[in-house]
Amino acid sequence: MNLGFLQHGQKRKSHHISLLPVANQIIKKYERHPSTTLTGKLLPQLSNQKLNGYLKEIVERCGFQKELTFHCARHTFATTVTLSNGFPIETVGKMLGHRNLRTTQQYARILDNKISEDMQKLRNKLEGVIDYTL
């Protein structure tokens, strides 16, 4: 695997996704793990129950009061990390492996401040182009 990019999806409709350096470090850490060598996967495959157990432990160690599940973490990634930082919803959908944009629209809520930021960007682009003194 070429570190820096991840092939995501089925062979006929796969996408190459650029990875952040920390993701590359995690993948590199597990490249010789018995589970990954046996299955050919990049990371050990955990059940949803086991993954949620680890997330619960992390939350407790950090002193947070909120329950965190894989679904919640995925939703937070989609809304807070990507959409609120200007990622197009189509890009987020591809990253999440959604085949249909409607799935992403239902999954990720658009934050009010994101709408305000987008309108401000539009205002800035149109400034001087449109005469508002009509």
C-alpha cells in the first residue's frame, strides 16, 4: 500500500483518499500485526461492541461525561471535522463510503454557522459585482 493514500470501496467504484500523517502512522504501526498479516487488512478488524468498549474506556480516561459510540464518532467526523471546515458534502459522502448523496444528507446535519460562513463567502465574491442600491 502506498502510504499517503487509501483505496476505499469496491474495485469497480473505488476511490483514492488522501490520508493525514497520523493515519499513516497508525497504519504503519499495525502493518506487521498478526491479525493484519493473516487477513490482509490494514488494521485489525474489531466488532462494533469491542470498538465501543474501547471508546468508552477512552472517554472515561479523558474525564468526559458523554457516551461515545462508533456511530457518534463517525457522525462527529462528518459534521464537525469535515463539513464545518468547508468540505463539500459530496466529498464527505465519498469518504464515508456512501453510494447515494441522500444518505450523506441524512447522516450529517449542516451546522447553522456553516450556512452563515457560506453566505459570507458568497457576499464577499459578489461584492462590487452586484449593485445593491437598486
